[in-house]
Amino acid sequence: TRDFRGRAVMIGAAGCILSLCFLTPFFRLFGNSSTNSLLHFVCSMTLYDTMYSFVVILMGSIVTDDHTMSDSDRVQFMASGKAVNLFVGLIVARFGLVVFEMNDMEHFQLFLLVLAIIVCVMFVIAQIMMDDVIGIAAQTNNGSSTST
């Protein structure tokens, strides 16, 4: 339970950092020289890929540590998450392609910023929900250990 709590505490912050890393390819801080463009691309992809991997491993380990779920429940939970991610990703991509023009980066960047904020809020909500679950589990364990 202690390991589960330690990992669960990180999900909100890690998700918010991931949503910020998602923005890095679309916002340049330096000029448009080829060296700066290459450096920006490599750094932004490295940041995003690192945080994405960290969050996926973190969420997978949290699900694995949930001893109230059966193995089939875990598989169904992870598979349904992948399906939802694919479906929502396709909808958001289609929306972006239909609404924004190639030369309209400011509105596209605003759209991405709003999207990142929504994702960050969802990770914070997940963090709050996990804190509630951990608190309930701790109360249950404390109650059962004092009665024995």
C-alpha cells in the first residue's frame, strides 16, 4: 500500500508536466535557424517522450498494484484506456485539421494550450480521486487492524 501511495501521489504532477511537454514542439523559444530548429525538435521530442513513458509506466504500475482487481479486470481496464485514447485522439486531430489553416498558428497554439489545460485538470482530478481511494483504504486497514 505504501508503494501504491507513493506512485499515486505523483500522477497529478507527472500528468501536468506531460501536458506542458506536449506543448513544447509547437512553441519555439529561439530563432528559426536550422541549428535552433534541430535543437528545438530534439529537445521537445525528448521531453515529451520521456514524460509520456514515465506517466504510462506510472499508471501501469498503479493498476498492477491494485490488488482488488482481477487479472482480467486489469487487462480490460488497460485495453479500454487505449481504445478511449485512440478514439479521442482521432476526434481531436480531425477537429484540428478541419478548423485550423496551415498559416494560422496563433489560433492552433491557443487550441493546444486549452487542450493541455484540460488534460492537466483531468490529471489533477485523477490525483484527487486516487487520494480519496487511498484515504478510504487506509481507514479500512486501520479499522480492521484495530479490531483484531
